[in-house]
Amino acid sequence: MVSNGVRALDYMAEAQGSRGGGDLYQGWIYRTQYENRVGDMTMREDVMKFEQERIKALQEERLHIQKKTFTKWMNSFLQKARMEVDDLFTDLADGKKLLKLLEIISGEKLGKPNNGKMRVHKVENVNKSLAFLHTKVRLESIGAEDIVDGNRRLILGLIWTIILRFQIQEIEIDVVKYRRFRSY
């Protein structure tokens, strides 16, 4: 099938040839160059589409790996309270497991969670967790509604922040204590 652009180039070549000043061969060259440019654009578009799909697939794979890793990390603590997270993005929505996790890893009591099933009760529980976290770490751009609504990126970011604050910082403190102990 011939595109309108190629057809226009054919007409231009014919017109140049019929006026006596043009050359049909020159028209053929214009047409060939046009087809090559269109072919290059189509190829570039195909490559860009492939790359965009590949990037999206890699992002989804990373999200899946983080979700799986963070779920296992949480469950390693929550098993002490006979609780378990199956789906990180939905199981934290009521705030109960998040509160329990923070109690376990911090060693502090955060109060009894609200057992209501309504959204307002869930938001209240998550707000308790976030209020506690605000006293320990700097949290930005995250609200209780984000957790209740299952915002994947913000939930993963929140869990990573908790890991950094309560797990990795503890490792650093232990290393410092060990170095001091060895120096005696």
C-alpha cells in the first residue's frame, strides 16, 4: 500500500518531468529517501515501544521482588504475635499488623488497635502507626489513606524506611559496640 506522502512525491516527480526541468530519476530518489525515512521512523518507534515495555516489565519485576522480600521480613517478626502478612498491599490496610510490627521491633507499646471494620477505623490505626514513626524517622508524602488504599510504591517505601530505621540501624549500633568491646 502506498502512503499519501509517497503518492505526493510521485506526483511531484511526474510534474517535474512533464515541465521538462525535472528528472524522473530524481523523483525516484526522493521517493526512496522518503520511504527510508518512514521505515527508520517505524523501526525507531518499534524499538522505543519495545524498550518502554521492557522497562515496565522490569519495574513490575522489581515491585514483585520487593513485595515478596518485605513480606518475608515482616512475617519474621509478626510470627512472634501469631500474625502473618499474605499480601503486603492489602493486609496493612486495617493498620493492625503494622501497629503490631512496630510494637515488636521497637519494644514499645503503641496502644490497642481499633477493631472496627469501617474505613475511618482503618485510617485511625494507620495514623497511630505513622504518628509513632514520625517520632523515630522523617516521613514525607505519605498519609494513612495511602496505606489504606493500597498504594504500592508508598507501602514499599514505608516498609523500607522501617527496615532502615529499626533493622539496619540496630546492626550499625551492634558493630560500634563490638568495636568498643574489642578495643578493651
